[in-house]
Amino acid sequence: MAKAENHEPFIHISKRDVLPWYKSMGIRAVAILAALVACAIVTMVLTGDNPISIYAAIFRGAFGSARKTWVTLQSMSILLLISLALTPAFKMRFWNIGGEGQVLIGGLAAAACMICLGGKLSNGVLIPVMIVASIAAGAFWAFIPAFLKAKWNTNETLSTLMMNYIGIQLVAYFTVYWEVPKGSGKIGIINQNGNEGWLPQIAGSKYLLAIIVAVVVTIAMYIYLNYSKHGYELTVVGESEQTARYVGIKVSKVIIRTMLLSGAICGLVGLLLVAGINHTITTTITDGQGFTAVMVSWMAKFNPIYMIFASFLIVFLNRGASEISTAFGLNHSFSDILTGIILFFIIGCEFFITYKISFRKKNGKEEKAS
Amino acid sequence: MKKITALVLSLVMALGLVACGSASENNASNNAQASTEQGASVETVSNIKAGFIFLHDENSTYDLNFLNAAKEACEKAGIEYEIKTNIPEGQECYEAACELADNGCNFIFADSFGHEDYMIEAAKEYPEVQFCHATGTKAHTEGLDNYHNAFASIYEGRYLAGIAAGMKLNEMIEAGEITEDQAKMGYVGAFTYAEVISGYTSFFLGARSVCPSATMEVTFTGSWYDETAEKEGANKLIENGCVLISQHADSMGAPTACETAGVPDVSYNGSTASACPNTFIVSSRINWVPYFEYCFDCMNNGTAIATDWSGTIETGSVVLTDLGSAAAEGTQEAIDAASADIVAGNLHVFDTATFTVDGAAVTSYMADVDTDANYEGDHEVIVDGYFSESGEGFRSAPYFNLNIDGISLLDTAF
């Protein structure tokens, strides 16, 4: 008996049954608390600053004034939109990590319209042209790897990733092509005086447009994924291509269709970034959000509603982080450390939600005694 | 099992108590600090609050130079200030400027060329706040009362640093380390933009004024701050046979590459002597304190800040660091003499008698001073036999973009 027990491993990991929602939320809440405690310890050890005041600064950074709140909501909308764009592809188990490139190409198309057609067309004509161009450009950029996958079953992780670099270099090329003044390596604000091709302000607010678009797309995506035939088909393809074929779903068609949608929304984000927010194009305009969105989408388990919280959390931490560096004169890297710690705990806790850890019991007697 | 749980729980609680205790102490000390700061601000007469927007942080030599000047000027004047670092050249700059204005700053300064358009946007929105921007080109055509450009005649500082480089070349020739024909310098530039061209040309002219056989190769990185590219650029130049390196890009890439290779280096934005003790010759930099003080004075006196302000050697804006151990003998004397000549107006860096373009002297040049849709020359800048850089009536930011003989450009993709 005792002999047999010694062969039992000390730690045993097994998959859990699905946890009730309050338990899984409880684990997440504990993870966030643990993350905050870990951050507090790191903060005190490294800087000697009071962690409570640092948390206050993080909050101030995101919501310290009306403007900051608007900017937080706007940035959150952009990240949410890219996450939503990637989600149908992920749900289909198509690893679209090309969001960065698809957004950039959409933005480049918008910028091209603003530069080449600005002043030639009135805004009433120019803006619809830009919308079509951006969406088409983003969709096209996603279509290429989708087509390769559907036709020759190429590895989409590599092809979407590589398409990012082509996109970035194309933007770099056109930055030099359109730069103002010559040799400076930047385009600057496009049509600063006439505002040709600038997306309109909604109710006098610079920030509202992206937020409204995000709300609409979130609802639409939720319905699309959960209540439409397309959404059902792509879920089946994601679960098992064999099953999908067996029930008569044309897999290659679903792959291409889903990626076109994914790229189109990314293109729309490019339009918002270029024509609605920055009014310029640079290689760094997406700021790595095409990759951050991958994390958001996965953290939210492809659920558009959870994605609102996930993107909020990341933007909140980011904005707070830059406030810390301003308020405490700390290097920006320090806030990145804090963000890293918090994300580590949040992602790590998913392990404890999915799996159960059981320790070996010493022997039957003690078990009874305790 | 239960015992362990209880133990862990009690430990957590005890730790929690300690943490709470220390936190409240910290709070108390913070409050004390806050109240003393308030006390200090009551004493100051000035009603200026300054806000600064910087592209990078103290790891960039360029931004560090601004950071130090901002702190020095504000502390000297007893002015409250707020600094935002790592602000990219995009909408973030506009948001940062607006946040500073929301926080009560009435003087807002940005340090990077690409910040300009976004500063203008913010300036339109906050007409009562003074917006100042270094290296920008648009203030004189934008027509905003509260938007101003500033720069300094750093080409004069570069010329003086070039003299130090030329003296070093002469020393190497005399010591037999190189022949006269091998007196080739290397220069790591950021972009093929006038500010960079003006900088390396004046550096080269300074060197050639004491070492007539000097030539120079220039490579571009396509970024104002790219440590790897700058290091590789410097290494490439060294492999090409350059015996002395200088740079106009903001990281420590080129100076550290020189230190590793043992090649003398003239750096920019501040001394790199501590990191490169064996190869550092000298560094020129713009001291921004005089400009900030000028702006604060204007605001205190209720006078307008100049649309285009150009600092000079005389205003204390163009300065050289102390010489490093690699500098040749007699360098300080040569620099002092040339500096005095420049101040007296006897020496013009871009004297058309000292350089040629495609083998011919330059007698007339239309520079693109106004940033507008047609990138054409719009101002005659050859005045009294010299190219009038950052001159009266033009603009503060450089516009010298001639490719003079003796300098070869390796790659002009940027």
C-alpha cells in the first residue's frame, strides 16, 4: 500500500470540469489582487516610492481629467476594434497575426487618398472613397495569406506575420516619397489647413467617432459569431475541418470569407487612425496593437463582450504607466515592468481556471486525522 | 493541512498590517512634502507654469540635453514645471500638449522636429498658452501669435568641433600614423535633411580649415535614435578607412563603436567622456537654458516671444564641452581664436570662398525657407559672400542643403 503511494507523483495536474462563473471570476480577482501586491513589492524595493500613490497615479493617468478619460476610451476602442477583427479568424483556428500589417495598409490607403485626392474632391465624395479604399486594402492584405492557405495549405502564421513586414516597409517607402520637408523622414499632418479627408467630428468631439464605431462593431461581431450561419460555419471549421467537410461546409470558402472580414475591419481601423485621429501615417502608427490585440482576443476567449474588459484593462495600464513616468520621474521602462507583472498574473490565472492541482496525500491515516 | 493554511493566513495578515503601517507613514511624509512644495510656489513671483514634451527620455543624448536645460532654467527661475517624456511624433504630442494646458501650463515646449504639426494644432486650441518648438520651420508662415520656433547657430559649434577634429588629424599625420591622403573622417547622420547637412558640412569645413587634405564620408541611418544602426554605421565607416568619427544622431551607438575600435570621436549633444574615456575629443551642443530664460522673461514682462529665435555663441546657446583626453595639443587655443572671430563677425562658417559645389564657387542660392507645398527655393541666402544660415529675416531652423565637394555621401535613401 505504502509502496504504491510512493510512485504517485507529488504534484498532479488534471483538467477541471467547467467552473461555475463565480469561481472562475473569483480566481481572476485573486490574480489581480496578487498582481497588485507583487507590483507594490517591486515598486517599494526598486524605487522606495509608496505603492498606494503609484496606484493612484495609474488611475489618474487614465481618468484624471475629462480629456484623459476620452483618450482612454478612444485608445480602448481602437484596441478593441483590432481584437474584434482578429477574432473570427482565431475562432476558425486561423492564426492571423497580421493585424498590424492589415491596419497599416488600410491607413496607407486612406493617407494616399488624402494626399492625392485632397482638394480635388469635396469631402462628401472623398471620405466615402477613403472608406472603400481602406476597407478594400485591409481585406486584400488579409486575402493573400487566406488564399495561400485555402489553395495550398501554407502556414498562415508565417505568411500573415511576413505580410506585416511588407506592410511596414511599404509605409516606410511612402513616408520617404511623401515626406515634408524633403529629407526629414516624416509626412506631418496631412491637409492641416483645409482638413480635406479628415473624418468629421461627432457632436463636436474629436474622440467620439472611434468609440461609436467600436460599439457598433462589437455588437455586430457578437451577433455574427453567435447567431449567424457564417459564424456557425467558421466555428465548425475551427473545431474540426473534417467535420466541416463532412457536413458540407466548403472550408476554403469559409477561410477566405472570414479573412476578408478580418482584414476589412483592420482596414477600417487604419482609416480611423489616419483620417480620424492622427491625420498622418507613420510606420509606428499602430504601435504594436496588431499584436496586443492577439492577446486581448485570447484573454477574452473570443467573446466580444469580454474583449471590452480585456482591452480596457490593457489601455488602462498603459495610460497609467505613462502617468507614473511623468509624475514620479521614473523611466518609462518601470511602468512596462508593472504592466508585465499584471499581465503575467492575469494570463497565468487562466491555468488555474482550466486545470486543478492536487498534491499527493502522505498516507491514509493522516488524511483521516486532518 | 489546516494548520499550514492557518499559518499562511496569519502570515498574510501580519504582512498586510505591516504594509498598511508603512503605507500610512509614507502618506504622511508625502503630504508633508506636498505642503512644502506649495509653500515654495507661493513665494515665487512668477505665474508661469512650464510644460515640456520630449521625444525620448534621459537615455537619448538629445533629449537629456533638453531635460537638463528645462530643469535648470525652471529651478533657477523658481517656476513650477511638468515634463512628459517618450512622446511620439503623432497625435500623442497633441494630447500631451493639451493635457499640459489643462493642467495649467501656460508655456509649453516640444523638442522634436516631428512634434511641430501637433503643437500647431494645440496652439490653435489654446490661444492664451505660449507654444514653443525647437528645430521647427513653420512658425514664420503659420501666422499664430502663440506659436514660436527656436534653434541655435549650432553650425558654428560644429565648425569649432571640426577644428578640434582637424587638429587631431594633423597630430595623427605628424605622428606618422596616417598620411595626408588618409585624413578621411566619417560621419553618422540621421536623415538627408537640412539640419543634418548643415551640421556635417560645418563640421567638415572646420576640420578642413586646419587640415587642408581632410575628406569625409557620410552615412545615414534613417532615424534620429537607433543605437544599433548608428553603431553599425560607425563600424562601416571605420572599415572604410575613416580615422575619426562624428555623428548627428542621438544614441550612444557611434561613440561606443569608436571606443571599442579605438578611433577618436567628436560627439554631439553633450560629453561622452565618461563612457568613452580614450577616444572622446569634444562635443558641441545647444544650451537651451538661455532660450527658456528668454521666454520666461518675455512672459513676465508681457512682451511677445520672437517667432523665430536663433541662439548664438554670444547668447551662450552654442557651447562646447571640455576637451577629452584624445584631443590634440593646442586645440583649446585654436577653438578660442576661431570662436572669437565668429563672434566678431570676421569669420563666417559657410564663407563661399572656402567651399565649392561641383567644382564651382557658389554665388547665388535660393533656399527653401518656407515650408509649403512646392519644395522650391524661395529666399536668396548668399549674403555678402557667405551662406546666411539661420540668418536674420529667414528662419531659425537650418536650410543649408548643398552637397559640397570633399564630402561623399554613402547612402542617401533617407
